[in-house]
Amino acid sequence: MAYSETYEYTTTVYPNNFISVRRVDIITKDGVEAGRGKSGFTIVPGASTSEFPAQVQAIAKAVHTPAVVAAYKASQVELSGPQTGTADI
């Protein structure tokens, strides 16, 4: 009874240069699939990708050029003053 876990990644690059990553965790027992789990996240231009697999890092490096990162940072609005959230209600 040996369990093993493998991962599959699917990426989508959107027109705004955000990279959507979907990860599928595949659990097998004695070579037979016993279960799957799915998760996903988005990588914005300029975000660190050091904890992601090489294939995701390569896509981010190709898509998130210095010009794309600069344009993304320039588009961000900086909020001033105290911020409140639903936890403050």
C-alpha cells in the first residue's frame, strides 16, 4: 500500500498579462488514482514566482517583461488615509 502524489499545472495568460494557474494534485495508491484536489491562483506582473515550478516561472519570465511590469505598476492606484474592511464593522 504505497501512496504517491503528483501535480499537474495548467496556465492561461489573459490580455491584461495576468497568468492564471490551476494546480491539480493527484493521489495514487498502488498505482491507481485514489483522489484529486484542485486549486488555483493568479500571478500579476512583477510578482515573485520563485516558489512555483520551472514551467510556470518560464511563462512568467516570457510574459512579464520589464515594460509589462512597469505598465502594471503605473496602473495601480495608491489609496491614502485609513482603510476599513468588513472586519471593522
